[in-house]
Amino acid sequence: MGVRLFAMFVHMFSWEANYRTARWIGDLLYRFDKKHRDRALAHLRLSFPDWPEHRYHEVAKASMRNMVYLGLEVLFTTRLITPGRWRRHITLTNMAENLRLLLYRPSGLIFLTGHFGNWEVVGYTMAALGFPNSAVARNLDNPYLNEYILGVRQKRGMTILDKRGAAGVIPELLENKGAVSFIADQDAGRRGMFVDFFGRPASTYKSIALLAMQYNVPVIVGYGRRLNEEYHFEIGIEKIIHPEDWADKQDPQRFITQEYTTALETTIRRAPEQYLWTHRRWKHRPKGEEPGKDGVA
């Protein structure tokens, strides 16, 4: 109820006022949330070692604003991303040549994105355009907020699979030419596969590559980049990894995992201020390597 009242309150104001308020809140977070600010700065310093010091602070502050923008934009998504209005708010990139794969796919497919821009609007828009998908996600800790976000995600045909039980559902979806979506830049713990991400080993889930290999399905890396402060996004495909790409590789599992991780990095490098640098992407380290300092771990 509280979330709905807040959403109603937000709709009373203009875009400019809402984004101005969100920007102000993000700046307050950057100023007073030392833990997340220092983590973001530490990640940026290691990821972009050649930047001047002021650039780290500019991007870290913008990244924390991006978190607040994301929460604001979720409140508008169901009203604005509709079959009749989506063109006002979405610019599609690299879609024309890949439309046939999405529409007339001969097999299932795996769709990946990261904590970049507005990842929520990507799946919702694809479902609204007639590309239903099943997204693997963890339930939010707040049950009321989780119920609201779940309603937003599922309104246009996107199905949410609870991360804890998804393993029993995904095989049937892929066997029946379904599309399964993942946020692919999660730390996978000590047992994950360590691949290069911004010049450092990052623990990455093995399951995505294993599913692609087992069901012989392509892996699509997409993104949703914010273009301005007027609810306008570029949704595009960064890379498609086809089964024939890994067919002759000595270690296809590592090849797939590194390929999609590199594709996510390429996307982030174009607009680093829209990545969630407070995210503990490098939390776990390879065996024998000590965790870093300043919240990097």
C-alpha cells in the first residue's frame, strides 16, 4: 500500500521535478553512505587505473544517482512501455538483424544483461514487444516491495522464476524454445569460474555456459542504457554467442563465460557511470589470493 501511495505521489510531478529529486537523493547517498561510496571508488580505481582522481568521484556519484533513478523509473514502466507508446521512450539498437532470431528461433535462447543502466526495463520492454521471457531473480527481502516489483515485471508477459527453484523449470523452457534471462554479473562464490572482468578475476556462475552447451542454444548479451533524464533508453544487443562459436573450443564452458563477461564489460565501458559500482562483483577471490581492501571484496 505504501509503495502504491508513493507511486501516486510521484505521478503528480513532472519528469524534471522527479529526476531532480532523485538526483538530489543520489548525491546525499554519495555524501553520507561512506561504505558504498568507498566501495565504488575502490572498484573504479582498479578498473580504470589511468583516470585522474576527480573522474573516479564523478562516476561514483553518478553511479549512486543511477540506483535512485532505477527505483523511480520502475514506478513509470507499466504506464509508459505499452504497444502504443513504447517508441517515445525506447530506442532499439542492433535489433533489426537479430529480429529473426528473436521471433523465429529454431531453439531456446539465453538472454543476459548486467547491473547496468535500467536492467528492469529491458525484460519488460521485450515482453511488451511480443518476446516473452522467463527471468531468474531473487525475491526482495521486503515482501510488500517484492509483491509490487513482481507485479510490474509480470504485467506484460514476463515470467519470474525464483532463483531457488529455477533449476527444475529451466530445462523444460529451453527444450520448448523458450527464452530464459539472467543477470550475469553476480558474484558466484568460491566455487564459481574466475574469468577476467576489468582486468581482475571475477567469480562467475558456471550454470549459464553449462545450460547453453547442454541445450545447444545461443547466448544473447543485451543492455538498457539510459539516454537522458526523461525516461528514454537505448535497448540493444551487444553480442550473440552461437553454438558454432564454441563447438571447436578446447574449454567451451570457459570460452562462453569469458565471452559474455567481456561483452558486458564492453557495454559498461561506454557509459561507466551507469554501472552499479557498489555491487560486490569481486567479493570472492581465486584460491591463494587475499581479498582486497576498501570494500573491494
